[in-house]
Amino acid sequence: MIKREIQLSQEFKVQAAKAILAISFFVITYLIILILAIILTGLCIAGGISLIAIKPMFATIALGIGLASLGVLILIFLLKFIFKSHKLDRSHLIEIREEQEPELFKMIREIVHQVGTNFPKKIYLSSDVNASVFYDSSFWSMFLPVKKNLLIGLGLVNTVTKEELKAILSHEFGHFSQRSMKVGSYVYNVNQVIFNMLFENESYESLVQKWASASGYFSIFVVIAVKINEGIQWILRKLYIIVNKNYLRLSREMEFHADEIAASVTGYEPLKKSLLRMTLADNSFNNVLNFYNNKISENIKSDNLYCDQSAVINFLAEVNSLAITNDLPDISLEEQSKYNKSKLVIKDQWASHPTTDERINRLEKTGFSTEYSSDSLANIIFSDISKLQNQITDKLFEAISYKGETKVIASDKFLEEYKKETISNSFSKIYNGYYDSKNPIIFDLTLSRPFDDIITFNELFSDEKVDLVYSAIALQNDIQTLNNISSNILSVKTFDYEGVRFKQKDANKLIEKLKPELERLNERIKLNDYEIYEFFKKEERHQNKRKELEQLYNEFFEFDKIFDSRYEIYTKLLNELQFTSVTTPFDQIKSKFKKIIPIEESLKQEIRQILSDKVYSNEISPDIEENLKLYTSKTLEYFGVTIYNEVNLNILYTAMHNFAYLLSRKYFLIKKKILTYQEELIKNHIQHTI
């Protein structure tokens, strides 16, 4: 392939300059603080010596040493990061060499040659649906050259073609070739410096406490040092925002540039296809992991998660009627954004990557198109992909503690169970996604309203009606976001709505304009819900069935009315327990645990009702039942004299989460009961008309 010339955009250069200026500002500010700390240390030491020299006695000696230590403690605080290194945990990775995977290394050498960059120091395989560049970093790596490593996820390899993998790796080597990667290294280390001084202070605090406890005279100066350090931390938080906002803007430009480099190697089509498929690939792998996570109590595991991932991605492609090319599903940009009806656009200042839409738009603008129709799966590049997949699978399952002897299920058995679980946890496709993100809106079942007898099932669940639902959801979310902007919970200066630029002060006016539109949408959806009810009520009469539909709707509406108040018990208790995750004085801990006793009583009462409710007979697993019965059977003590009782706290938190899960599960089951009954009615109708 002819090498295409890639030029850095003006925006890239501007953002690189801003990022470098931000780092320089941090360095200058830090050096000023450090110089002031050195001067303070010198003055403190000189003052301490003078104090002792004026009148040598125990009190002056102690005060002199304490004064001298003031500056030293601040210097230690400012310099302790130098001795901290950060290495990526590689225990879950597999390093591969050229003699093991010659075809992969051949592809990488071709990419390195075309991109004009260096070969990676080492190449590793992980379990993830991802590929990335990484390196070990310390303070000194800002000044010394660091060779980068390449990480390739088998979950990614398993869901792309050879040409798509080449495009993805070309993107990563595009980062290798960027001189601005060094800026990333500086920012990384600046963040480590800031993080170290803000959060990694356990050993320092231990040193300070020991020093303060050595003498009451010393503690005076320790308090002063701590206050000065808190002031330094306040400055660091402000610097963190300046450095990272500027770097993240550059990071997004670096992604665009790396995409352009990838397009110059393979054309933009392979990278575009893989970007559009990435969400499905990631969801498929996570679905597999969640499946086996739920099977831990049954001691079930997989011998190859990637065979299972392939089975899931093919199943989801079939369910969603996705086209298949080169044995993989194709996803269009329209399909991916099908349910996203939001008209509000806010630039996320903290995003390190552009959105998929933005990346594809920029890719297509490169004009680097390559004609290819036939391609093979990326897995065939590897000498023995099954062996590698099994190795990575074993590594993942090694971290799990099973109670008994493990059992492995074959991929066909996995798919059978996965399909069964998916169907039991989703709504029928006949509804066209109408109920996937909404519930039947409550209306008075006894009121008689005019009903259009001519309306058909397909009209009730048409794309137009589904569009109404997702437009209302998007508008509701947009209004909530605008409320956050108006109240400054979300700090933005400007935002776009329907392509028009607004300022923060305009948010309230826009909200007032959008509210009537949302009301109109919700009224149309409510009317459609009523017509759905009347349609199936008519079908029920025609089929001479007893009035079960009204009963099912009543049951759902009644539970819907009490659901929020019941769920609030969980959220209220969770909020009240926030103190357990932060440092809290002992007397306050005891007082706060007393405060939650009435809420716990309400929770236990609700749990007892759940345990006796027949709806849950097939939903409560032995582990959940054991936890709930243990929690409700006795009063648990969560705090001793000076420490938390972690066992009892774990019982409490597990019971709370189980309660929230089961409550939501009942809501789902009652809703599904309506939809299943309606599905039976329409199927009977179709059979009778054939």
C-alpha cells in the first residue's frame, strides 16, 4: 500500500501547546512552593538552633527541635513522590514472543514500517475487548526514554477480522509515533505527584503521628505543618483541573490523529466497522462473565469464554436482525444511535476519547478508502488461538473461590441456558422495543373512553409509537441535565440544543419551553397505552376469556404506586451508612448506628413479606434466602469498642442489595405477566385468522 501523508491539524498543535503550557505552569508553581518550603526549612532550623542557644534547657531544646522539624515535615511531604514507582500488575497477562506467534509479529512489523515508529518492547495478551499502549512509569521516566508495551485483548481479537485488527493496531502504533505521547507521560506523572500528595499519605501520616506523640512540644509544630500541607493540597486540586482539562483536549486530538494514521494503513472502512461493533462485542463478553458470575454458587465455570462470547454475539445478531459479513455482525451508525433521541449536546471536558460518531465523521473525511470485500477472522493469525483462549479463561477463573468441585459446561449447553435466561429477563420482540425502557402508564381502568376499533396491533407498536417513547425519555433526560446546568451541579459555560448554541443562563428559559413539549409527548404515549389496553380487552372478549387483563393491569398499577416508597427504604439506609466508608469519630459512629435502627426495622419487615410472597418462589436463590433469613433472625452489632464488625456489616449490605434486587425483580415479573398474556392473545388472534 502507498504510504499516505498525515499532517497534524491546527487544532492538534493548539491543544499540544496548551497542554505543555499547563504542565509548565504546574512545574513552575510546584518549584515556587518547593523553594519556599526550603527557605522555610532553613529559617526553622536556624530559629530552632537560636532558640536552643539562647537558653539551653529541656523546654527550649524540645521547642527548637520541633520548630526545625516543621520545615522538614513539609519538605518530606513535597518530595515523597520521588521514591514512588507505578508498575502495572501483569499477573493476569500473557507475554507472547515472535517464535510463538510469527504471523502476528509479521503483521506488527508491517504496521511499524508503514507508520514509521518503533517496535514495542513487549507484547501481552489480556482477556479484554480492547487494545492499548502501556509502560511502567516513575518520576524519573519523565527524563529518561521509556519503551512502550503493546496490550491486545483476546475479547477484541475474537470479534474482529484480520483487516480490522490491523487497523486497530495501526491506531495504537499511531500513538507510538506521536511525539505528543511524551506530553501524556508528563501529565501521567504530574497526576501521580498530585495523587501522591492528596491521597497516598498513610506512611507520612504515621510518621507525623509518631513524631507528634514523642513530645507535646513537637505536636504544636506538627499541627502547623499539617495546616500548611492542607493549603498545598488546595493548590494542587486547582492545578489538577488546569493540567487535565488541557491534556484531555489534546488526548482527544491524539485519538483523531491515531485514527487517521490507521486509515492511512488500511483505509478507514475496517476501523469504522470495528468501532461500530465494539459495543456489541464488549456487551457480549460482559454478558458471558455475568452469566458465570451468577453460577459461582453452583460451581459452574467455562473452559473457553471466547467460544461463549462468539455464541452470544451471533445470538444477539440474530435476535436484532443484523446483517452478517465475514462471519461477524455489521452495525450501522443509524442502528447504534437508534434509541438516542437527545437533542442536547455538551462537550465533555473530562472525556479522554471522542465519541464514536465524532471519530467516524473524522475518519470518513480522510478520504482514505480501500476496496476489500473478503476478509477472515483475526483469530486465524494466531498459531493456536484455542490454547491461548483457554489459558486466559483459566487465569480469570483462578481468582474465584468455589465452595465445591467445579463443573465445566460446553458452549452449546451454555448457549442453551443463556438463551433461556435472556428470554426470561426480556420482553417479546413483537412489541418492537416499546416496553423495553418504559412501563404501562397508570390510567383509570373503570373510565369509558372512545376507542378506535380500526386500529391494529402493528399501529399500536409501530416505529412511530416507539419513537414517541424514546423521544420522551430523551426529552426528560435533557430537561434534567438542563436543571443541573441551571443549578450549577453541572458546570458548563455553553451547550447546544437542536444545533443552536446557548449559555448557562439560558437553561431555565429552555426548560420552560421544553416542558409543554414533554407533556404533549407523555399524553400521546398515555393515550396509546390506553388504546393498547382496549385493543387487548376486545381480543379477550372475542376469545371468550375471563377478565384477566384488567386484573393484571390492576395488580401492576397497585405495585407501581407503592414501589417507590418501598425502594426508598433501601436508598435512605444506603445514604445513612455513608459514614462507614470515611473516617468518623467513635462517638459519632455509635450515634449513627442508633439512628438507622428504625429504618432497619422497616427493611426487615419488608424482607419478611418478600420471603412469604409466592411471586418470589423461583427468584430467591439458596444464597439469597440464607442471607435474608440470617439478617432478619437477629439484631446485629456493627461496631465494637474501636473497630467495625466487618462480618455483620457484610450481612447488612448484602441483605440491602438483595432486597433492592428482589423488589425490582417483582416489578419486572408483574410487568412481564401483562405482556406475556397480551402476547398469548395476539398469537391466538393470528391463528384464528389464518
